[in-house]
Amino acid sequence: VQLQASGGGLVQAGGSLRLSCAVGGRTFSSAAVGWFRQAPGKERDFVAAIRWGRRSTYYADAVKGRFTISRDYNTVYLQMNSLKPEDTAVYYCARCADLGYAPADYKEWGQGTLVTVSS
């Protein structure tokens, strides 16, 4: 397994969580690591991504201003603040050879970590 996500849990609305994604193997500077989420009965949606080399970041409109993606060596973090009940989902990290916003763009996936936000 080249990507391992962790850090999910139960938090009250307005709270914060930080997810981690340990990235194994070789990652080229042009690659991107992204976070996606999937709520029950819904499709898997793009949340955020970071370019490996330049560390440029990209966000879905739903999380802009609340979530921050960052990288420290081979770990990618997703800091989630001001959480809302609608953020409840299984969060996955994934690696892409180039930046993408669709799940199909990403060929390697971690196992997912559950985030539950109570109202």
C-alpha cells in the first residue's frame, strides 16, 4: 500500500480535525496528491490537491477557507476547520501523475478514514 490515510474521527460542528496521508514509493515533482470524500449514497468528490514539487494547492469551493492541504516530506495533511455536518464522509487520499479533479484521474488510493461531524 503506497498511501495510508489516518486521522479521522468524531467531532462536533465547528471543530477541527487533521488528516494525514503517508505517501510511499517515488513521487515525481509533477505529480499531485489529492483528498477526496464520499458520503453514504453519494459519489466520491474532490476536496483538495497539492502539487508534489511546487506545493501549489487547489480546493473545492465547498471547503475553501476552511480546509488547508499541505505537505511535509512524504506526508500530506488536510487541516479541516469549522467543520459542518455535511463534511461527514469517508476521506481518501490518492496520487495522480498530474493534477486532476476527478477520481478517475488518480490511479493510487489509500484506504480511507471516516470523519463524522455531529450537529
